[in-house]
Amino acid sequence: MQTKARAIIALAVLVSLISFVKFSHCQSSGWATPDQYIHACYSDIPALYGERGLSKGDWAYSNGADSVEYPVVTGAVMWALAQITPGGDNATNNYFNINIFFLTLLFILSALLVFKMRPEFSYLFPLAPAAIASLYINWDLWAIISMLGAIYWFDRKKLDLSAIALGLSIATKFMPVFLLLPIALIFLRRNQLRAALQYFAVTALTFAAINLPVYLTTPEGWLRFYQLNTSRGSDWGSLWYAMSSLGVNMPKIDYLVILLLLAGFSAIALYVLELRYVPSLAALSFIVMATVMCVSKVYSPQYVLWLTPLAVIALIDKRDLHVFWIWQGAELIYHIAIWQHLASVTGATFGLPLFGYAVITVARIAATIYLIVALVRRGLAGGSQSRRPLGPLSHKSLREFLFESANAYP
């Protein structure tokens, strides 16, 4: 086991270096546009260092409408690392290098957590090409590590630790808040109402304890993230942006997003309640998070960093490996497409036209849905990551699940 763990660490270090080489071109060119898009090495880290006042030492949330557009822990990390960044002409690159040092450590620790949860497939995470390509785009790994910790501790019945980790993760990037849905369903299946209330309370208190000091001292800056996400229109990578680019304009997108989310969550709830065994949080997290990303108003290229470890820990059968690689291939193609399209709209002499970008966006979302369907089908076929079966395993096909689930209801 120790030898395998060391191999995972070695793989994670190697691919971190490969990713660094990918981004190093932009360092040498001064993060110039459209060059950073042409070479697919754009990163939010140097861009926001100057734009959000971090280079001047400003607190991340003290600039009102120009404050950082992230939750508190991410903003605090951005600010703290700016404080230890050497100044001068090379300050932006120094800030980037300090950030990626910590992101590399977080990537290695995430790979080890995946190894602990799914050792037989753990090699897939550090070898996933789309994840490697996206490693240093943003600060997402600060939230991913605590999200994986929450899943790890939850499935090992260390509920207080899991709740604290989840509260921390939500306070870092907010997206893990959607894991409360599968957690609630698992508690429901276990008939553990009191444990569920305690878990949610600890999560909420952790989130509040982190956020309250910032809200009370710099409320306008603290609110910026939430205001931006409620008011934004369809953005890069989303189904809605792709449809609009293809000439299909959908009115009232906010309502459509909510409707599709509710429909997706209802289907997930039906799926969990239909199973004859208690699924693990590891088995459900990808299905939930990928559903959210597929219907949301933005689907950023670095979101593959969230989904890749969740996909790995959800895999339970080698027969689904080809679906994983098809999905990774689609993500890698999209990774190239988004930057080449941005190159074309920022003055490059060549690039990807809007129509091509929109088609690849739809293909990327279709590949994600394909992986969701594959995992659901495997679950319905009797695959379980739980050690607490409630009865004979279900062997339903996806078609039987969709058309027969209502039979038990009046």
C-alpha cells in the first residue's frame, strides 16, 4: 500500500511539473493578450493580482464593487499570499509561482485522498489530461481538498469532521453546498434524523463562523460574490451560452436553470430512494455536482478539476473506464476550444469561430451527461459502494427505472 501511495505522489508531482511547463509560456510573455489564449495558458491568478488591489496590499473585500469575486476563504488565501509576494517588476510572476506552489501541494494531497477512497482507480486522477491542463487556472483546489475530506470522513462515519470540512469548502468556493442534497438523502435512507440535524448545524455554524467577521467588517465586498452569481447572464461554457450562440435564444434563463435543477434533484432523489442499498456519498457526489454544472449559467474550464476526483471515486466497475476517457477527451477538446475562441475575439489572426465553439460546448456537456448515465446505470445494475445493504440488490436497467419508478405510488 505504501508503495502504491508513493507512486500516486510521484505521478502527481510529475503532472504538476507538466502543467507548470504549459503555463510557463505566459510567464515569459508577461500574460499578454491574445498570446495567453493562443497558447492556452491563461490564469486568473496573475490577472486578479492587479485588478483586485492585491498587488497594493489591499484586503480582498475592502474595495467594494472591485473586491474579489470569491467566497471568504479563497479571498483570504489570495490576500495572504499577496502579502508574502516579493514586489518589483516581477511581482506578478512571483505571485503566480507562490500560488502554484500551494496548489501543487493541494493537488498531491487530493490525489492521496482519492487513493484512500478508491485505490484501484486512483491513478486516473493524476493522469487525467483535462485536469492537468486546468491545474493552475484558479484557486479551486483550496475548496476541492476540503470537499474530498468531507466525503472521505462522511463515508467513514466521522460526521463532525465531515461537516466542518464541508462548511469550510462551502466558505471557500460555495459550490459544495449542493452536496447537502445527497447527504440528506443518505441520512433519510438510514433513518438518522437527529444525526442529519446535527450534521447540518455543524456545517452551518462552520460556514457562519468563517463568514461573519468579514460580513460585519466589509459587507459590500462580502456580498459581491453572491450578487454577481445571482445577476449574471449566460456565460462561457454553459448550455445557455452555446444555445444562444447557435441561434436558440431562451427567455428567462434564471427560471429555466431553477426548473432544470429541481428536475435533476428530483430525479437524483428518486434514484437514491429506489436503490435497495444505502449508497455512499462518494458514489453520489459526481452525479449531483455534474448535474449542477451542466445546467448552470457558467461552466468554467477548470470545473473539470472538481469533477475528475469525484468521477474516480464514483467508479465501481472497469467496464465504465471507456466512458471516463471519452468524457476526459471531450473536456480536453473543450479546453483547447475555449482558449482558441477567446483568441479569435481578442485580436488573434486565427482562432475558433463562435459556431465551432458552441458545438464543442454542447459536446462537452453531452459527454458529462453520458458519464452521469453510465454511473446511474451501474448503480441500478446492483453496483454498490456501501457496506450496509438493505435487501436484495436491484438489477434494474435505466429504462426500467425511468418508467417503473412510479409503480409503487398511487
